[in-house]
Amino acid sequence: MRLGRVIGTVTPCVVCDGLEGVPMLIVQPLDKRKNPVDSPIVAADSTRMAAPGELIYYESIREAALALDPWFVPVNDAIIGIVDDVHYFDLEET
Amino acid sequence: MILGRVCGAIHSTINHQFYDNRRILLVDRLGLDGKPSGDYIIAIDSVDAGAGETVLVIDEGNSARQIVKDDMAPLRSIIIGIVDDVEVPEL
């Protein structure tokens, strides 16, 4: 799992079966310190509550499909949860 | 499996029900020299790993689901061990 920030929504008019009504959100992957890395992706939202601007954590490949119900759907990334707070233990940054 | 160091914790109330009241930890991936390699992973804890501890993380779904005994868990990364010592002899 990795951190991400929801930066937009995607409203598909035609999707394959099993994905009807599943919210699709544009997620910007983040590094450990919440800085953007890589290019944005589109992730299905298993919580159905994430909104643009929120910090989330998402899972990829098979575990993304498992997060949805019905689970056997063609999904590559899925939002697993919304982050309330990331508490960093102050280790010496080597 | 991955060598990691527990460097943070994630607090989340709205999440997939599997992750309810589970410790979700931020883990730095370590190089063999024991130093963070810059990459990180979010894993759940199964051995009560504490802050700054070097840990062993499984990053594969089927193994993770075997550990939590839940075939439908959307889980891939789980901390399965706390490392006391890493030894890499000079070959």
C-alpha cells in the first residue's frame, strides 16, 4: 500500500459489468513525506467516501479488486482508506 | 520479503472493514547497509513492532492472507518479524 491524494474524479458513462456505480477518483501517488511522485492514476474507491483533496492510502493489482464488492472486477488500483493523520516517529533521517 | 524500519503510523477511521482496529504502519525499505533506501511501504502489523525497529515485511497477497486467515482480505503487505541482526559478510 502507498499514500495518495485524491485530486479529481472520473465519471465513466460505460464500464464493464461489476463496476457500475463504483466511484473512480484521480489519485496522485505520494512519497513518505506526502510529496507527489510518479504520474496520477485512476483508482476505484472502496470506501465510497473519499473526496478531492483528501489524503488516502491505496492498494494495487489483485488486492485492489479484493477491496471491492463484487470483488472479481477488473480494477488495477483501489482506495482502501482515508488517512486522518500520519504520525512520523522522529528517527534520525539517515 | 523486505527489510524495513518502522518509521510512522497511519491513523484512519474511514477504511475498508478489514483494516478496522489494525495497526497500519509506515515502513522505510532498508538497504543491506541498514540505511533507508528512500522507498517506503504501508504494512499492517502482526508482531507488535515498535517505532524504529527493523522488521521483516511480506509484500505478497497470498502469503499475507494466509497469515490473517482471511481469503478476502485486500492485504498485501504485513510485518511478520522483528529483526535482531543483519549480517552480510564481505565476499
